[in-house]
Amino acid sequence: MLLVMPATTVGLICTFFLLILGGACILTMKMQFKKDAYTFLTVVSAVFPTISLGISFYNQWIISSKVQMIASGLYISTSAFVCITAIFLCVIAFPTVLRLFHRIQNVLTFWGRRSPLTRDLLITFVAAAVAISLSQRMIGTAALSMGYIRFFWGMLVAVLLILFPHCLCGKIGLSSIVGTTPIILISAINAYVYRFRGRLFEPVDLLSAGTAMNVLGNYSLLPIPVEIIISLLIWIGLMLCIAGANRETKHTGSLRNRFILLLCCIIGTASVSVYSSRMGISHWDKEGAIFNGYVLDFVSKIRTASISEPAGYTPNHIEELVSRYAPDPDLAESGKTPHIIVIMDEAFSDLSIVADINTNIEVTPYISSLSQDVISGYALASVYGGNTANSEFEFLTGNSMAWLPSNSVPYQQYMRSPSYSMVSYLKSNYNYTCIAMHPYLPNGWNRPSVYENLGFDSMLFIDDFPQEKYIRKYVSDLELFETVVSTYESRHSDPLFIFGVSMQNHGGYTYTGDNYKKTVSLVGYDNSYPEIEQYLSLIHETDQAVEYLISYFENVDDDVIIVFFGDHQPKLNVSAFTGTAPHDSDTLGTQQLKYKVPFFIWANYDIAEKQIHCTSLNYLSSYVYDAAGLSLPMYNRFLSEMEKAVPSINAYGFYSSEKQCYLPFHLASDEELEWLQCYEYLQYNNLFNTDHRNNLFFPVPE
């Protein structure tokens, strides 16, 4: 009943009952403690829940607007009311919690003498329930948001984590710490990942730990979120309380009891595995934690780390597509091999897609002015706020994250051998010299190995740049573009394909040092939004750098194409400008707004101007081939045909030409389903069915 009540009402009810309980404890009971180390643990353990009670009390009630009304009704000031509350916590709540812990410890100690197994099971279930509740609290979600059934299954996961080490050591205090520590640790990491990236921390992210450590120094971990502080205090208090409860028993549990527990653990593990495999998984925002519980959601997503063969797939399906999409031998090519420069600009986006923001100056005046010999528009990415490598993957390979596990990173997991890509096609068919550039550390997303497997001839990382022009803590876009120019000037006779991934606009946006100047300000708002202003100022710097790049190549004699697109939108809170954030909407089309990124393809020679309102990154290479006058490879011939029926696609759905709206995959029409199924078959053959990979569709570099 308390869960559905307003916070202020809950605060009043809790205050009333704690007042009665605390007073009764002080007036009628005398606590007798032994003077030993465990007495100290008992006292210390009571401090943490009391502090967390105070923080919760403050957040739920004291900062409420009704406090002033209540204080005035009592004819006292709000400050005096807060002081009375603090006195209540110190004088009433602390003795109450201390007495409660003391009684629990006495009961557990008694059971420890009479029935160690009963005591250990009770402690296990209490520790598991608290760990699951704290896991939810760290992400700002109610403990029972997932319902009683899934709370039980999540708690069972924690019980198993505690009982497995207990079967080995027989010490419930140590087992509780060993079993709940991973839950608390992963939940704390999850809170930060959601804070920085706007998504949950998942099993596949463990493979990206190295990349995360590279950029961790650019995010501020302080102040520590209140939810994490409260949860850690409660967890520490619980562990100390359990230690105090076992102070008088040395019993570690008989071998018979441990064997019974081990059998129960095996049965429980099988049950959790079966249940989680049948459970639906949500990937939007933090819905997985809300509807499944974070711990159970994390466990259920372990299965998505492996890729199974699509239903009905055989290599013969690919053979049937070969004749349909084979290049026309009579089709004449332009004979041109223009230099192709691709810039995937970190976090570059157009916030007007998701919010109506007023600024003192135009943010991207030069890019907005491009109209001649330009193909431009918006493309759908599969990532938001991070996982840059997935946008690289979609652009360079023509594959889609739609057929891969949520939040997986193909660069980390699947691209372990030479792979077909735009790079390999340009090298083998047109003798391009292919160069990758990224002005940051080389070990991010396993890029050196992946770039080699994609077919790049050389790659430049942070040590290969002058590092003379920094914005915040990153090499500026201007310096990246100057390196592109110097590479072009030192070229040999072969045409160049340069793929540059920038770093200038990487989150977070709280830098306060000397290597940054605010140029864009928000106007007409009562509140300040420094993070948004910093982001927009960075985008303005990028616009000026793009002007330098295009101005240079306008005046060269060679034919040059420049492709520019953002990898994802930044993780910024723009709800103040929209009334509601895009991901708060129930409409898939509205949710997809935060996955749109701008792009343009510019040439210093005549090409047909186009405005593309709806495409996606996996299709973008086809537009580049067309603008360059190059023959489409077989895979792109398929993608170009598919785009007519499915104009854009990402990990979360597709745009339907028939329905003129975004749809989830299970609502595809028969024709759309046929295209989507062929696409999935081709991608599986390309990435995973390597023993039967079709070399006509996917010629792999030697």
C-alpha cells in the first residue's frame, strides 16, 4: 500500500510509526551488550541505515513543497521543522534501528546454536532480498517495479550466488559478502553507465572494459549519486549486522547440509536458466530494470552473447540471390576513381530533431548552407550516447545491428578474421589506398585488429597526430582535417579512401579548463543548461572545421568526395525543451528520433543534388558509390533494392514504405518480411557462416 502512496504521505506515516516504536523501545527496554568487537560492529551497522533513513527522509519529505505548509500550520519556521526532524533521527531513529539490529542478532545467534542450517537460510534470503532491492534503488527504480514473481526470480539469482560459496566454506558471513558483492558492484557500474550513456550495463559490455577505461578520465564520477551512497551504506550495515549475528558460533555447517545446499543450487540454477530464456527482454532506456529487475535482466541477456543460425537458413538461399544481384557486365562505369574522404564525427547531431532550442547564433551555418553538388539528409543509427564502433560497423560493412544482440559490439566480438567491407571492395576492384584515422588511443574497440581485417593499408592513432590543437581533452576536428589534407598532399598515384573518426565532441560536457571557449548560448530560458551549451559550442567548432576541409578540396584538381555523418546523438537531457524526452513516448516513431543523425555527401564536381529524408547508416555506402560513379558491389545492389521497401532500419525497428511509419520487426508485411529475412540470411552468411561464405557476395581480402 505504501508503494502507491505519494512520497509526502509515506514520509508522514513512517515518521508517526517510527516515533511510537522508538519511544516504546527507549521507555520499556534496556539493551544489554557485551563489551567486545562485535558490539562495536552492531553499533556501527546501525549507523548506516539511520543515515540512509535520513537521506531518504530528506529526499521524500523535507524538500517537498508541503513542508512549508506543514511548518506554517504548526506556527514554526521551516528551518526549525528541519531541526526537529534531525533531532528525531538522532534521538529516536538511531536507538530504534540499534535495538532492531540487536534483537535480530540475538535471534540469529539462538538459531545458530539450535539449527545452523535454518539460520544460514534465513540470512541468505534476507541478504538476497536486500541486494536485489538495492540494485533497483541504484538505478532509481522501485524495488518491486518488476512485480513479486520476477522479484522472486531475481532474488533466487542472489540466493544462488550466496549459497554456492557457502557450500565450499560453510561460513554464512563470508558467503554473504562474496555472493552480494558482484551484485552491488555491477549495479553501481550500471548506475554510472546509465548516467553517462543512457542505457543499462549488460553482459556484453564486459568485453568493452578496456575502451571504457580509456575514456573514464573524461567523465566525472563525482558527486557520487545519492542512490549509490544510500545503497552502499545499507549494504555495509547489513554485512556488519550479519557478522555480529555469528559472533558466538563457530559452526560451519555439516557436510550433509552443504551437499543438500549444493543440490538445491544446481536445481535453482537450472530453473533460473529456463525461466530467463523464456523471459522477454526490453532494450529501451532502463525498461529492462523496471520490468524484469536489473539482476534478472542482466542474467537473461547473457544468452544474447551468442548468435544462432536464423530459422530456415541454408547457404542455398544465398546461391539463389547471386544471379539476381550479379553486376551487369554491359553497364558502363564513369571511369572515375575520385578520392573518397569519410568523416564519422563523434556525437555530431542536430538537436532540433528532438528539441526546439533557441540559441544566440546559428550552430552549423556552413553545413546548413551546403546545397550544390550535395546529397544530404538524416540517417538512422543503432546507438545513442555511445558505442561508436557500431556505427562504423554499419557504414563500412553494410550490415545492420538489427540482427545482433542488443548493445553487442561486433568489433569486439565477431570480427576476428578478414572481413568483407567497403574497404576491401575499393582495394580489390579499384586499387584504392585505404587509410584509417582516429586521433585517440589505438586500443579502443579493438580497432587496430579490426581495421587490419577490414583491409586498411595503414592507420593513424593519437601518436601519429601533431597534438597541437586540442579542444577540451581531445584533438580537435580541425587538426584531424588538417591531417587528412597533409595525407592527401603526400599521396602517391593511387586514389585515396580515408576513413576518419573524430573525438572532439565526445561526452561528457562538463569541461571547465582552458581548452574550451563557449560560443553558443541558449536564449530565452529561466534556467541555465551548461552541458547543452558546451555541446552546441563544440558542434559550432566542427562546422568551422568542415568549412576549412571543403574550402581546401574545392580548389584541388583531383576529383574528391567528402562524406560526413554523426555516429550517434549525445546523451543530453533535453526534456526541459520538449516537455517530455523522446524515449518517454510510447510511439516507436518518436523513440526513433534520438537515433537520427545528419549526413552529407559533397563532391568537387557535378553530382545530382538530393535531399534524403529517411535512410540508415547501412545504406549510406550505396550513395557514396553512386556519387563516385563506381559500380555497386552485389551486397549493395541488394541493399539498394531493399531500401525501396525498407527505407531505414536499425536495431529497434524499420520504416515501412507501405504504412509510412516506423514499425517493430514483428509487424512487417509479407513483402517486408521477405526482404528482412533475406537481409538476415546474407548478414549471417557474411559474419558467421564462414565455412560456407559466398565469395561472390562477400569477397574477403587475402
